[in-house]
Amino acid sequence: MKLLITGGAGYIGSHTCVELLEAGYELVVIDNLSNSKRASLDRVMEITGQRLTFVEGDIRDTSSMTSLLKAHSFEAVIHFAGLKAVGESSRLPVNYYDHNVGGTISLLKAMQAAEVYTLIFSSSATVYGDPETVPITESAPLSATNPYGWSKLMVEQVLSDLQASDDRWSVTLLRYFNPVGAHQSGLIGEDPNGIPNNLLPYISQVAIGKLSHLRVFGDDYPTLDGTGVRDYIHVVDLALGHLAALKRNVHRPGRHVYNLGTGKGYSVLEMRAAFEQAAERPIPYEVVARRPGDIAACWADPSLAMQELSWSAVRGLEDMTIDGWRWQSRSPNGYED
């Protein structure tokens, strides 16, 4: 089965490519490399011993996307391409709507023209906004607290409306919680441009000496230690969630929604302490003001994915931090090493 992977050179995309190749799928990856490196796909092929096809391009180019889709016999598209930093989205909202919403609409037009009707979408737990209760089920009220979250929610609405209008479509919305860690080989991992926006890459760069200390955004939340609590999921477990969703929902018409998380929350300070243990070195930190758009606590009820996809996260906090440190310590400068 041949698949198109948008944004496949990125952090989650590259790890998912590993699992798909090892499961026997044929892959074409399109990525504009705005927040990813071509080298990640070379390492994917090194890990798997399999080949994939890479196309450098932007999903907002509808004409090129249509040509690409018509040139292959794709069974499905897994859609990762998009911008993903909460803080940045508050500074650059138009950019986020352009890439995330506009890019998806362009992709959908191309898929319709090529008559490809199965899409798995990289959504986010940010569509739950500031949740009234935790753990969060898929039926929880939807909202957002920042432009990134709104862009994901808007795309979900577009996909839901599209599927309702045409029952040939199989649309799967995978609501990620907080991906961390790296492939156990240490060959691929998260390699953000500039100063990391996410917690674990920031901690990793403090541990390796690239950054002087961790900034903790607020310690006055109504949580056990006052810092934000999130459901951190190992990126390989997350990648395997895509494989499970694909196997169940390819050519299965309907709208399918799943939380991909562990069902457990850890605070910022708990994550820092776990990484200190994995790296065997101190992670200095300072508390600074809260970031706009952040919430106190968020973790998943992942039982629906277990019930319908026979999927659950099996890698714990120790795996997340040890694998993340293995990647960072072997590649201090990311894919430039």
C-alpha cells in the first residue's frame, strides 16, 4: 500500500515513517523543510533498511499537490505538515492560519481531484482548550486558548464538514497530547530550529550545555507543585498509534476521533527531575511569568483508542527521558552532527 506523508521529515513524521516502513508500506514524503531536516529521512532509511521517496514542496501549492497525488496510486494520506508552537502562534497568528488551515484546504482540494479519500490528521489536545475536567475524553467540549489550538480546531471542523458532505471520505482525527523522547537507536529525534518551544528539547539542550537553564513558565497553577501538568507520550508510541489508525480506518468511511496519550500527567518539575536522573547531571531552572495561552493541567482518557484500535502507550517516563537523552547526547547539534 502506498501512502503520502505530508511533513514526514519532521519529528513525529519521521518516527511514524520508521514504523510504516517496517510494517511494509510504500512511502512518498512531501515536506518544505521549514522546521525539519532532509537528513532525518536518510536516517529513517538507515534504521529500517528501506527506501522512501522524498519530494521537497509546500502543501499550499494546490497545483503541485494535485500533480503529485495524480502521479501515484495512493491509498491514504497522513497529514503532519503544519506549524506547532503555542507561543509563536500568539505572535504570528496569520502565519499559523495560513499554514495549518490554508495548507489543509489546499491538500484536500488536491485529494479530491485525485480521488484519494482517506486522511489521517495530526490534531492536538489543544482543541480541548482549558478542560473542565481531566482525564479528557473525545466527547469533551471543544475550544482553544491560542491561535495554534484554533487552527487545529478549524481544520477538524473543515474535515468533519467534508466527511459529512461526501460519505466516500474516511477522516481520522488523532488528538495528540505531548510527544517526547526519540527512537531507541538515537539516530532520529526532535531537532527544533532556534530556541526550543517544547519542554523536553529545552531541558535536553540545558543538559548538553547549549542553554544555561530551564525557564519554568509559572509556578502558581492549581497543581501539586504549581507547575503545568501534561500527558507526555513517547513519540514511538504515538507513531504506532498512526499505524493502528491506518490499519483500521483506511477505506472505512466516516469520521473517527481518538486521543493518543498515556492517561497520566506529569508536571514540569517532575519532567525536569526525571531528565536529571536520565542524564546524570543537574538541570538548573528559574521560574518566569506564565505564557499566554497555557493551561494548568491536561491529560487524556485514551480508552477509546484501546477499545477500537487495540492501541495503548507502553513506554513510560524513564523510556521517554533516556531515549531523549540518547538522541541529544549523540547529536548535540541535531541533524547537523
